[in-house]
Amino acid sequence: MASAVSLSVFRLRLAPILFQKLLGVQTAFITSAAKMSDNDSNSAWRREYKNGESPFLLEENIPHNPTTLFDQWFRNVADQRDLMFEEVNAVALSTCCNNKPSTRMVLLKSYSPEGFVFYTNYTSRKGRELDENPFWPKVHRQIRIEGRVEKAPVEWADKYWNSRPVAARIGSKASDQSKPVESRVVLEARKAELEKVAEANGDEAITKPDHWGGFILKPEYYEFWQGQSNRLHDRIVFSRSADEEGVKPVEDGWHMKRICP
Ligand SMILES: Cc1cc2nc3c(=O)[nH]c(=O)nc-3n(C[C@H](O)[C@H](O)[C@H](O)COP(=O)(O)O)c2cc1C
């Protein structure tokens, strides 16, 4: 089965969120951008991409291991919380089934050389699409990660579920994610019912539904992108495949190459 799953982690996470919001009004947006170009005010949107610490992404200055480089970049972003939104671990998850790509944000809950873990409802649209097609895409810095997803062990989901505030557990349990619901009132009623259960029997009575759990993305491809001035950006790729043009072997069975921006 043709598969495509990708995860994007953004330094300026507003970009994907805005992009998703703008998709619905794309025509209106393009029209207004065209109007703006009439009076040149769109130059205000242009940003020079500069990274003060490491101006260029050069092979000789970076770890030859994508897991280590991912960790460096993620920590660097996490250290700059004041520059962005609170949830630095929000990532864009793309699925693709029947030639229809679909992207939404999820929260990255952990990562290691084994993969990238996020939690969701297995019966939601993404849950079903990940089952059907278990593969997985980020400003001045962006990291694109592609690979195959697997369901994470249920013990991980149990542990994470139990660590969540009871209100979040109630929210997930009350929601048949991606299914139609008649009104917000129906959702509020389900929530109120579960709140009663928690009041009567304690928070632990809000147990994890079987259809809620983690996915782990097993990376097969990483692309580290660093924005540069005049759009001559850096793009360094790590892949598992030795057969691609221009790759050379580096650490832990990875192959590295530079690609054009
Ligand atoms: C910043 C942010 C973080 C989110 N994190 C999650 C998450 O960790 N798990 C999840 O199931 N949905 C999360 N959502 C909601 C999803 O984007 C999406 O609306 C929902 O999972 C249903 O997607 P689907 O119908 O494609 O399955 C998040 C949304 C935003 C904006």
C-alpha cells in the first residue's frame, strides 16, 4: 500500500496554524495579497531569516546523526519560549489516504532514537488514516520527519492518561473525535455526566477508553531546513536509504546529503 505520514515541528508554530486557518479562505487571502501588492505594502511581510548562533547549516558543524541534531534544535526552541507560543511541542501531523492529504496539529509527548510519540483517539480520522496508511512533515528552522507509525504500547498510554488532569481526561472521553455531534450542548451533557462519575467515585473512575492511545513515528527520513537571506536556504537530509543520489554514510546507519533549497 502506498503510504505517506509526515510530522513537522515548527520554530514559529503560528505559521502552520495560520496556514490551516487560511486554507478555508485562500481565495480571499490571495485577493487581498494581490491588492496589497498594488501599493507595495506586502514588503512588510518579508523577513530575512538569520540564525545568530550558527549562521549556516554546514555539514562540518552539525552532528552526523539526525536524532542528536533534532534534540539540539528542539531544546534550542524550547529555550526560547518567550519567542513563541507556550506549546513548543505542537507539531503538524499529515496523513494521506486515497490521494487526499490532511494535516492537523498534535502535541509531541516524547522522542528518542526509536521514534516520536503523540496521543490521540484511534477511531478519529487521523487514527483511522494512520491505521490504513501508517506513514508520517517544520521555520527560520524546520524539521520534516517521515516514517512509519505504530501504535505505542498500551502501558505508555495508561501512564500518560493517568498523568493528565481529570478535566483533560473527561474532555477526551466525552468526545467521539472526528464523528458528527448534534450540538455543543450534547458534548457538555456528556462532560457533566463524567464529572458526576468522578465526583462520586474519584478521578481514577475516568478510565482510559480502549480507542485512545499513542502512536510512535519511526523515522526513516529527516530534513533539517535553515532559512537564510535571499532564499538560499540550507537543507540537510538524513535517510536510511544508501541508494539515493548524493548520499554518504554517517552515524548509526544513516545517510546524509545536502539538497537544493
Ligand atoms: C496546538 C494543538 C495541539 C493539539 N494536540 C492534539 C493531540 O495531541 N492529540 C489529538 O488527538 N488532537 C490534538 N489536537 C486537535 C487536532 O489538531 C485535531 O483537531 C483532532 O485530533 C481531530 O483530528 P482528525 O479529525 O484529523 O483525527 C491539537 C490541536 C492543536 C491546535
